[in-house]
Amino acid sequence: MQKGTHSETRLFFCGDLMTGRGIDQILPYPSEPRLYEPWVRDARDYVALAERRNGPIERPVAFDYCWGDALAELERFAPDLRIANLETGITTCDDCWPGKGINYRMHPDNLPILTAAGLDLCTLGNNHVLDWGRAGLIETLDCLARAGIATAGAGRDPAQARAPAIMQLPGNGRLVLFALGMADSGVPPAWAASGCRAGIWRADEEESGAIVAYARKLHARRDPGDILVCSIHWGGNWGYDIGRWRRELAHRLIEAGVDIVHGHSSHHPLGIECYRQRLILYGCGDLLNDYEGIRGHEEYRSELRVLYLVRFDAARNCLLGLEVVPLRIRRMRLQRAQPGEAAWLAQQLDRESRRLGSRVTLGKDGRLYLQVQ
């Protein structure tokens, strides 16, 4: 099947984009660098750490700088839609959330870093989008809307936070995506949208039934050719364990009609599952952040990043293929992974995916492939 037919849809997914702090500081319009973290008080310190590790970064960088070699991969694959989880407020608000500890924001004039990669949709149901308060969230929503980037998972009230993003696909089909943040990813309870208060769709394990019921409702309303996606921020930052309840929830979502579960929160990629010919990405890992010079958790090799390139048959509602493109971050810029790095990543993902009944192999082209049955 060829791209452009009514049957094959191509989608790009990635994990977390943290374009605040150090990344915001190297862009043309940096925010006020003051931070409220226990150990780091100036966002420029994160730039200094990265430079100490891998060499100087000339500033300001172009808006497409951080994407580096990822842009050529996206051009090659030519996805119909590009989807990311944005873990950064786009705001000039100085009212950081009290006691949060880590606060990500990017200056609104630096928003072209997102359009440089052609992003179509940013999910916002996560544990950083309200780092600069409700006013910061509202400004984020407004900035993304002006840029023509759709959002899901956050809103001015509960209805908007829960509403799916609906985007046209080639032919007559649509992408229908709903997003939420789970309590176990560190979302403060007060961040839940309620009444007339802006916030995110926040849920906990006990609300799994309600999430599945919502998916079932969307499935009942779908048109032929639609693809239903649940984008979910869940779990901790480190470790490969998925946990029984998360896997059970992912399976129940697929059984309710979801075609792709887009999971994120982990700082490194987790196992992948093909379940009932549908795709479950349990943890996509970070794609852009300023962690390059931070020590700790070296065993997970979080400097390695991945792009998820999905081919899906919208007519038969089944997964056709998944390419996982291995990259690495250096001087806050994505580069192609070296052969040894790609081999290491393939070994880790295959080991973890085999525990889920799936396999990941390393191709001769240096990309990883999910074995779809």
C-alpha cells in the first residue's frame, strides 16, 4: 500500500518535548532565566552543563537547530500528522506554581521551534504544563492556537480539557485523539480542570473504568477511516517496569476501540506491544530537553532519543508497521545514533518488548522495527 491511498496513514509520535529552561535560553528570545529549583537558580546553568559535556553552543541558535537530523527522517517518512507531548508552558507569566520544584516555560516568541518540525498536535495532559499557573496554561493554549497547532488534554474548563482533538486525514478519515495525565506521573491534584478553572484531565488508577468508558463512547461515534488515539502521561521517569494496572488499562483501551496508545513520562523508551493488531507505546522517552550535562541514571542512556514512525491501515483498523529511529542528543541537538548506540537500544527495546509478547529488530539501515503479526 502506498502513502496517499485511503488505507495507509502515516503518523509521527514522540515523547516529551521540554523546550524550556536551557533550550529556551539558547533560542532567539530567552525568558527571564531565574529558576525556583532547590539546586539551580539560573536556567543558563543547564546550558553550561551541556557545554561542559560536549562543547560550546553558539547562541542564539536557529529555530530548527535542536531538531537536527530528525528533520531529514521526518521528511523521508512524510507523516500525515505529527504528534508530541509538550511538557513546557509557553508563557511570560512569572507566577510559578508554589512548591513545584521544577518549572518549565518557553518564551512565546520561541514558539517557532515547534513549527520548525511541522508539529500538528501537542498533548498537554502532563505534570509540567501548569508550572507557571493557570494564566500560564491559558497563554500556552492561546499561543498554540495562533500557531495552528491543535491541543488535547488541557483546557479552560473540564469539557475543553477532556475534548478530543479531531484532525482530518487523507481521504475521508480523521484522527481522533484524547489525552490525560495520570496521578502517578506527578500531576498535582489541584491541576485537574474543575468548574470554571483551567487545568488538565487528571485521573488516577481508580478512574480507569471512566477512561475506558470515554474511549468506548468515542469509538461508537467514529466514522469509517477514523483512527482513535489515547495519549496518556503515566508512570515514573526511570525504570523499565510498566506495572500490571497500566498494561491492563492499555489492553482495555484497545478492546474499547482505541487504535494507538501513546504513552509518555519516562525519560527513556519503554517496551512496545502490538496487541490485537493495534499499537501500544508504553513510554516514548524524552525527545528534547536540557538534561545533557546532568549526572545520574547513566544505565538508561537517556542521551539516546527515538522517533516513532507509524503506518496504520485506517480501513481495516490495524497496524501495518512501526519504525523506531534512534537518535542521540549532543549540544542540545538531535543527531543520528552511532551503530553501537542503535544496537544497544535495539537490544533493550527487544528485551522489554518480548516481555509483552512483541519483538523489535535492528534493520540494516540502522533503524529499529516492530515485528507486526
